Amino acid sequence: MATVMDGKEYGDDKHGERTLATPDNGHPAEIGIFKDGMRVYPEATADPLDPLNLPRWRKHTILAIAMYLYFMFTFITTATVPSFVELQEELGISYSQVNWTVAIPALGLATGPLFWSSLADIYGRRIIFLTGTLIAFAATIGAGAANEYGGYMAARFFQGFGVSPGATVGMAVVMDIYFDYERGQKLGYWVLALDTGLLVGPIIGGFMDLVSADWIQWLMAIMFGALLILEFVFMSETLYPRTYMLARMPVESMAGTDIEKLDERKGDEAEVELKRTTKLMALNFRRVPGLRHPKPWDSAVRFILTFKYPVVVISVFTYSFSWYWWILSIITMIPAAYVQYSPQIQGLLFVGLLLGTLVSEIFASGKLSDYIVAKLAKKNNGVKSPERRYVPRTPRAPPT
């Protein structure tokens, strides 16, 4: 059945795709954005304020900020490990208690996304990044100034809670600004930031311990302060009312637009009065307009409902325990296992793991993943499936 929108007649094909009727041959021509003959998602608009239409340098800048926050996500947990002996003496605690100084921020990292994720879908990504980083910055100053165990542990928890938007909200930012055919590489970089933060933390922390254990916290405070400035100056809002804007500023095309020609088809941002992305306030505490907003507790509800799907749960637990838990278990025991070595040498023990992580990203992930998915999709009538992402992971299993 044909419908009229923005002065053009549209029909619905048998797959439910929106198509543009072409009276010359009577066959509908699919509209949308294409690359190498395959349709790309999400569907871009003609709006210059659409995050998908941002200049390449701005996308890379936003990605770098998301990676910076995700780097700090794990850096804060492991950077203090080489200073365990000094922390024991300074706070008057046992080795078992000092181990908890790594577990407590990890608890903040685990619970924080349940709080922040829905809020980021209501008020936007930018304000959540800024608020979380500000909390982490203040908590880090508190940890550096703490002189008793209880205060130090409280500060460490809020460090993790503040930096936790780097996980779920950081991924949402990457998904907001890149098309599907780019996401393997970009998400690969983003995850690499997480992995390197985990392994670089003890290396840098070991050398900062030459000054004092407190200076590890002061260094992190400086890093959070720099990140806060970068977020405020360079990070624009990426939560975008795509469905609303597609109805008002679709890309004008009779038979689909190649991705390379997308810039030629941009419209005038003033065509739609709705405030969006860079037109929102610098500190926006109002709901982003033009969207259906979740309830603040929806993220926690979805997390619980995830346990209905055993395949997802098994995959998550496998990743969590084989990577994050395993590495942390080793990291926290190194000061006790290699007590004869200085904190600096203990930190350097992680160089091998760091190099392995970098090699894996270069040769078995990222760009290679995008390439394999595109090749397999062409053999599958242009249909992409998430399972294809597992193919480049296969060579990594035996050496691991």
C-alpha cells in the first residue's frame, strides 16, 4: 500500500523495507545509503547535525575521548597494585585488606552501568560523561588525601562508579557516530583502550611509586582533570532523534545513495527547529527531545531479563572470568609472589601481556573483522550476521 511522505510516494516491499516508487519501470527502488552494493546502517539523514554526518576528524576526536574514559576504567583498578606494601604500612592493614582496594572500585565499575545507561538514553551521552568524570575526579582527590582505610575504600568505590559510563555509554557513543561497516575497527580500538588500561596501570603505577603511593592517585587526578576538559570542549552530544529526523530530513535519492556521495546530499539544519546534538545546551539537564525515553530503572530490569537467555549469559561470564577476573587475580598476587623485586620491576612483568594484546588487535580483530564480515555478507546475498565476528577470533584460541 502506498503512502505519501514529504511529497513523495512510498511503498512497502515484501520485507517491510521502505522503498521509493519509480513509475518508469513499475519496480520499487530501495532507498538508503549503500557501500559496495550493500545497504549500511543506521540510515543517515540529510541533517548536517546528524552524528553520522560529522566530519571525520570530529568522529575520531569523540572516539578518542570515549577510549580515554574506557582506558581509565581499568587503569584505576590496577595502577595501585605495585604500591601494596606502602599502602599496607600507610593504612595499617593486612595484605588481604589491601587486596580489597582493587575489588571495591571493580564493584563500582560493575554497578555503575546499571545506573548510568538509561540516564544516557534520556539526557544524552555528553552530560553523563561529564558527570561521571567529575565524580571520578573528586573521588580520586579523596583517595589521594585519605589517611584511613574506610575513607580510602569509599573514595575507591566512587572512582569506579564515576568512570563506569566508559563501558555501556562509551559503546553507545561509538554506535552513534559510525556506520555498521566501520564498527569492528572502531569498537576494536575502544576495547583496546580497556585492555591497555588494565595492563599499563601496573607499569605506570610501579614507577609513580618511586615518588610515593599517594602520587599514583594524584597522577590519576591529573588524568581525570585533563579528560574533563577534553569532554567539555570537544565532545558534542551524539544521542540523536533518528526516527524523528528521517521523517523530516531524509536523504534525497531516487535509487539509493553511495556512502561516498553522502556529503553532497546534506540539507539545511534550520529546516527543523528541534534542538539536537550541538544545538543543545553545553550542560543539558533536560531530556533530549524527539525521542522515546526509557525509565531510569530500565537498564537494571534489562540486566535481570538477560538471564532468560543462557547463550548470552554464558558468553558474558566466559569473557568476564577468562579475561578480567583472570588478569586481576594475577595482578593482585604479584607483589606477594615477587616480593624480592622492586615495584618498578613488578610493573614491567606486564609488558608481555600488553604486547600480546596489541598483536591480537592488529592481526585478529578490528579492521580484519570488518573485512571478513563484508566478504561473508556478499556470499550471503548481502545479509550480515553478528556470528561472522567470531571468525577472526578462531586463530587466537590455540595459543591462548
